[in-house]
Amino acid sequence: MVALDVVHASNSRLRELGPGLVALFVGGTSGIGEFTLKAFVQNTISPKVYIVGRSAPAAERIIEECKAINKDGNVEFLQANVTELSEVDRVCKEIEKKESKINLIVQTQGNLTLAGRLESPEGIDRKFTLNFYSRMRFIENLRPLLRTATITAPHFSRTLSVLSAGHGEGKLDFDDLELKNNYSGVRCATHTITMNSIMIEEFAGRDPGTTFAHSYPSGVNTGITRELPVWARAGFALFKPLLLPFLVSVEETGARQLFIATSGIYAPLKPAGLLASGVPAPKGMEIMDGVDGKVGSGAYIVNWNDDIATSKILKEYREKGVGKTVWEHTMGIFERVEKVNKLRAEAYSK
């Protein structure tokens, strides 16, 4: 476990990376994303931050609070419902018009629902899209900007997907990776968590100057139950006092996720400069093992306490070459959705 005072000390050194870091927070209008964003704004010099979310009132509140934290920060809201990849593409195009590089992408989008498969007009499940496809699409679309960040001082480039690294990986149904025919909430969780962990390794191999991380935040006291039925929310409220001792506060979670997003102990495979790994590793700490078990491989699955998580199934799948299968599936979904959206646009224009 990385001590919390070490986490705070590291985060406070983020200013050493210089002014003008550009960051994107998807799902940043509440919960873990909001508090990680605030920790980033508080500890940086003149940052440029984009928030992607659904709630404009929540974003306006956060922007005002960020101004009080750091008057030199520039925080902009991009409203979108990223259960559809067309919205992801639209947001990315807006960012590409304004920025030539991006240093950090933090993704926490998701919901807690008891509903079954909810297919979007794009033909894929909305929850699966939130937890996996939208996250991979943001990374894939913005890879050119992440690459530019690796060759632009301070050469810092990183992505973080907050879901359930090391705690929810399991067997994949290779005959139905998108769960079009055999959907359940449990299967959706297993597939999206496992595929997040597999894909960060795939991206790291293709972009060695960027760090790709997938983290588990543990139980956190957020408002994620808001989309549950009334009876479920009431039940959670009833038992919440009993759960509080086992929950991590949003403030601590925000600090720890920022540590994962910026600390030099999670270095890229091939850092392009002294600060390319982020904030220098705390005294007495070394670069961590990547998901493949090798030091500094550029892809990390990280526990809530900032230690490296482990997963036996990922080792098995690596030996079987499953990464290639998941990569090709994901890119295939993107191609299919692009065709669907092109047809939708053509039909709408008639």
C-alpha cells in the first residue's frame, strides 16, 4: 500500500511538469471523476481541462469550484451522452480543433443499473459501451494527440480507465464478445473489466511513449446508485451506515487516482524524457511491474491503494494470444458502428 501522505506529496509535485498540461476527464461531472479532476486542477499550473458528461448544472458547479481552487486553470464542459460512439467521435473532433496534444485522459463513465441489455441505435449495449467501447474509442481517436504529447515538453502522456482492475477479470465468451445473445449484468461486468485490462497492454505495445492504466477504486461513497429503482436506492440508503467503514472517501479516491494518473512509478515503456514518466518516483519506490509482470512495461492494472493488482486469467490469455482477438474485435465494432452511423446520417439528411 502506498501511504496516503506519500500520495499527497507526489501529487503536490505535479507542478514540476510545468504549465499548460492538457487533460480530458470523461465522466467528470460526479463521483470519482469529479474528485480526481479537482485534485488535478489543484496541483497543476495553468491546466487546460475538458470535462465530458451529461449534466450541465453539475459541470457549471464544478467549473466554479475549480476556479476557486486554481484561478489560472481553464476548465471547459463538453456535454455528451457517451453511451453512443457517435457522441464520442463528436467530442473528440471538438478537442482536436482546439488542441494539438493531450497529456492525460481519465475515464470513469459508467452507471449502476439493474436493467438488462439496452441496445443503442448503433446496435451495441449502452452499459457495455460506457464501460468499454466508449473508453477505447476515446483513446483510439485521441492517440495522435497523446503521441504529440510524448514529443512535446514535458513529454508526459497517459490514460487511466477506472473500473475494476484485478478484481473482476474472468472468462470471456469468444463466440459472443459483445454479449449480443447472452447478456447479463454479471457477464457484462466480466467482459468489460477483462477487456479493459487486455486492451491497455495492446495500446502500450503500439504507443510505447504513453502509459496506459486500468484501476480499481474499491467501494467509494458516490452517487452512482441514482439510476437504480426506488426500492434499490432505499435499500442501499438503509444499509449505507453499515457500509461506510468499508468505503473509501471520494477525497482519498480522487487523490489516489491522480497518483496513478501522474506518478513516475507507472512509467511508459519508452519514456522520451526525464518527466515523461510523470512525477518522479517517491523516495524508496521503484517503477512498478506492468500487467505482463515486467518492470515498466507501460500497461498497469492498479489496486485502490495504488499497489499493482494481479490476475491469473490475464496471464493465461496473454499466453494464448487473446490480446490480438480482443483488439481485432474492438476495431471491428468501431468499423461496424461507423457504417451504421453513416447510414443513419444519410437517412436523416433525406
